[in-house]
Amino acid sequence: MKRFFLLLAAATVLLSACNSNRENVLKVYNWSSYIDESVIPEFEEWYQQQTGEQIKVIYQTFDINETMLSKIEKGHEDFDVVCPSDYIIERMLNEGLLIPLDFKSLPADKNYIENNRSPYIQNMFSKINPDVDANDYSVAFMWGTTGILYNPKYVTDEEADSWEMLKDPKFEGKIFMKDAPRDVYGPVLMHIYADKIAKGEVTLDELMLDSSDESIAAVEQFIKECRDNIAGWEADFGKEQMTQERGWASLNWSGDAVWAIEEAAEVGVELKYRVPAEGSNVWFDGWVIPKYAKNVKAATYFIDFMCRPDIAIRNMDVTGYVSANGDLSVLESQIDESLEPIDVSYFFPGQTAVSVSPALYPDKSLIERCSILHDWGDDTSKLLEMWSRVKGDNANSMTFIIIAATIVAIALIVIIRQRSLKRRRRKYGRRH
């Protein structure tokens, strides 16, 4: 108890210092396990070199977009830099919660934001909000796709090449589903309307804005038809279950898939990742400065520092996710000559045949079948209500067995993950 009060007193002193001298404090709010934390003290040193001013970073993490957003909306937190997902950036823009980024205030030779933008990222961010260019308010940090992580011992490449596999009775009780309604809704809708897309009756961008009752009902029916196949709804534990062969397939994010593929290989299990032919969503997380920020100058420099190529590579190395940085050195750090060359010219102009993992950088032909997710605004409640219904209808005995097993194993998983982060050196080519 005594130790508790000592810690509480120390925290109070720290908070008082932060409030009274905020020009020397930078408050950063990011996803958990989403940065190489050793770069934070390096930023503090770099910032002093660039400006002659001292800075102390107060770094905090969140696990859910909406948790972060609620703190910003209420104005109870004066975070200087946060890292929301694309649809939350859209919502924050709509609600006037963001400050425009002043890139020109940076020294020209240190402007890593402008110098390393990928044309693909710039184009996709311009689609976030039709009325305001999100590129003026946000800088992409990491990006990826949603696809199928699968065990080729039980699932063929052909089966994993269509979202239809989620309903195949062959996979009864063997599929993990992301507990993320938007990430499931988009790909399923693409599958349902694949013929209309092929005929040019609707574009992917238009489809990702479709929150009609008809489309929501169609997606709900599709997921209900998967009921016997779903082993569990998960936000994070599915990839561990896949490495232990407790599932045969998992609807997953590319970054988590890369992590699982590496971990599984170390215990002799082969896993693959594929974005089905019908297409999928491409997602982005980006740095923004909220309207209640107290240290805009340091926030701008922090975002810039995160865009420095060597820092981007280190963050990729630790997290397993793909940096949105368009500098060629970032691509070169991922090259593996044992892989088949693919076309990544959409992201790195002129690079039409590069030996890099498609789980990291999808081939141009595949990325053309992907689209960005959007905020539904007032229709969000309809999506969440549908999701609640399908999860309730699809709960089965296997779900509860998996949950119980996960609770028992959680301590071991935490230990393994911490060790993995320390020794992570991805097998996809030369690292920094």
C-alpha cells in the first residue's frame, strides 16, 4: 500500500509538471505494441538538436479507436499526437477535431513528411473525406489489407482465394472471425456484389459507402450462414490459435498475419496469407494533431521524425506492420530474392518487379481490387446492431471453449509476445 501511495504521489507530481510547463512536454497517444519504443528517447534528443529546446514525451496507448476518440471529443485530454484509423480520421474531420499540419514550418532538408509520401497513400487519403483533403490534416503511419490467414495443410490456395470459403461446411468449427464489424462487412459485401462490380454497375469506392438496409441484411445473412464454421470471435488471440493449429483459417489483418506466419514457422507450422480474388478493404492508421493539443510544434516534429526512413524501418521491424513511408530504402529493407517479383509501382513509382512478400506489399493487380473503409456517421448504429445479432446467433460451444482456453493461456501468450518483440527480425530480406 505504501508503494502505491508513493507511485500515486510521483504520478501527481509528473502530471502537475506536465500541466504547468507543457511547452516542454509532448503527449502521444498510440495503439499498443505499435512502435519501437526505443525511438522515443531518440526523438527527444533529435528534437533538441533541431530546435535547441528540450522535450519530454509522455507516451500512452489505447486498444480501441472509439476509446481514443471519446477522450478527444470530450476535450478532457490534451493529447498532442494521436494515431487513429482511417474512418476515425474521417469522423474527426467531420467533427472539426483536427488541426491542419504545418509541414512548411519544418526545415526543408528535414521535411521527411513531404519527401517520403507515397503517391498511393496520398491518393487514398484524399478519398477519406470528399470535402476536406485528409492529407492536410494527417500523415499515414502504417497500412495493410484484410485477408485470410490459413494453414495450407487443411486449406488450399484456391479455397482461400474466395470469401465463399467462410461458408464451406468443410471448415466446421475451424475458422476464427475478427470481432471487427467494418473489416468483415467490406469484404463480404464485395463478395456478394462481385458480379455487379465485374459488370461495372458499382465501383468499390461506391460500395464501401453503402450502408443501405438491403446491403446490411445481405451481409448479415452471409455471416449467419457461416455460423457452424466460426470457432470464435476475436480481436487479437486468433493469430496465436492459428500458430497452434487450433484453427485452419482466420479472417485477419496483414500485419497480424505476418506475425503469425513467423511465429508458426518457428514451431514447424506453415501458414499463408491471401487476399481473396473478390477484393478486400485496405486500411490505414495515421498521425493527427487534435484541436485540444497544447504543443503543436513538437507534435509536428514528432510526426516528421516518424517519417524518417530509418525510423520507419525500425517501427516495421518491431510491429510487423507495413510503414506508409514511400522512400525506396524502406522497400529495399524488405527485399527477399527467394520470392517471386511483384509489381509495387503503385506505391513505389517505377518498381514493377520487386522480390518482396505480397503479405507486406500486395501486387498492383490485387491492390486495384481493394478499397478504403469509411465512417458511417448516423448509420453506424445499424452496423453495430447487425453485428450484435450475428455474434449472438453464432455463439457456440466451441466459442466458449476457445475463450476459456485463451484465459488460461493468456499469461503464457504475453510472455511469448514480449520475447518475440525483443528478438523480432523478420525473414523477409535484409533488415536495417
